[in-house]
Amino acid sequence: MIAKLTIVFLTATVLFGQKSELKNVKVLPFKKKRELVNYMKIVSKELGVKCSFCHIPNDYSSDKKANKTVAREMILMTQNANSVLNNLNFKQVSCWTCHRGNRIPDRRPQEKS
Ligand code: HEC
Ligand code: HEC
């Protein structure tokens, strides 16, 4: 009986834990941390940065770093662009489309200072 109750309790903890795994995810569609972190790894490569460019290492849900709040707007911009492209039956864009592995996208030669 105690063993059964323990299993029920552990299962509930795991399920509940999964639900509240992500604390401050406002625009991305992911429900699972693993899927979100995979996306984050891709984004980091597309911008040529480390996680700490946007995150405080011990608190990934914090919005204290300006790069993170800018990145959230960039995610929204990319999602909006993709809904337009989707209607046109075109391929999707990503951070890479503009950033190409750079923190700041390359500018046309005449615009560079
Ligand atoms: C360019 C900025 C940027 C980089 C680099 C980045 N992230 Fe994120 N991360 C974000 C943004 C923005 C969100 C919130 C997304 C939203 O609101 O939907 C987020 C959310 C998260 C969350 C969810 C935290 C929570 O529970 O609220 C985790 C975990 C996370 N990132 C891990 C990582 C890891 C690990 C890396 C490195 C591999 C990384 N991130 C790199 C911008 C970044
Ligand atoms: C349509 C082109 C475009 C796309 C797509 C795009 N960005 Fe950007 N991003 C820019 C431009 C332009 C800037 C401003 C650079 C400047 O200051 O000249 C910028 C700046 C940023 C900055 C601030 C960098 C800094 O050092 O101030 C972050 C962070 C960022 N983008 C994250 C992202 C992420 C994450 C994605 C993918 C979800 C993304 N961007 C997709 C064009 C784009």
C-alpha cells in the first residue's frame, strides 16, 4: 500500500514538475524544456553567442538581460514574417537569415562606419 502510494506521489511530482518546468516562456511554443533548450542551442549558433549573452547563468527565466528581451521581440518578428511567408508557400526564415552567425547582422558596405 505504502509502495503504491509512493508511486502515485512520484508520478504526480514528475507530471507536475513537467508542467511548471518552464517559468517565463511567452512567445515560443515549446512545453518541454528539452525542446526549448534544443532551440536555444540553434539560436546561439545562429548569432554566434553563448547562452550568457542573453541569460544570467543560474536563472534562465530572468528577463534582466536586455539581449533577452530584444531576442523575444526578434522571435516575434520572425514568427510574424513566417506567417506571411507561409501564406505565400515560401520557405521559413530564422535568425540565421539575417544574423549569419553574427551578434549584429552585416550591413551594406555604404552603411558601414
Ligand atoms: C539571443 C538570446 C538567447 C540566447 C543566446 C539563449 N537564449 Fe534562452 N531564452 C531566450 C529568450 C528570449 C527566452 C524566452 C522565450 C519566450 O519568452 O518565449 C529564453 C528562454 C530560455 C529558457 C526558459 C526559462 C524559463 O523557464 O522561463 C531556458 C531554460 C533557456 N532559455 C536556456 C538557454 C540555454 C541553455 C541557452 C544556450 C544554449 C540559451 N537559452 C541561449 C533568449 C536566448
Ligand atoms: C529580418 C532580419 C532579422 C531577423 C530574422 C532576426 N534579427 Fe535580430 N537583429 C536584426 C537587426 C537589423 C538588429 C539590429 C542590429 C543593429 O544594431 O544594427 C538585430 C539585433 C538583434 C539583437 C541585439 C544584438 C545587440 O548586440 O544589440 C539580438 C539579441 C537579436 N537580434 C536576436 C535575434 C534572434 C534571437 C533572432 C531569431 C529568433 C533574430 N534576431 C532574427 C535583424 C534580424
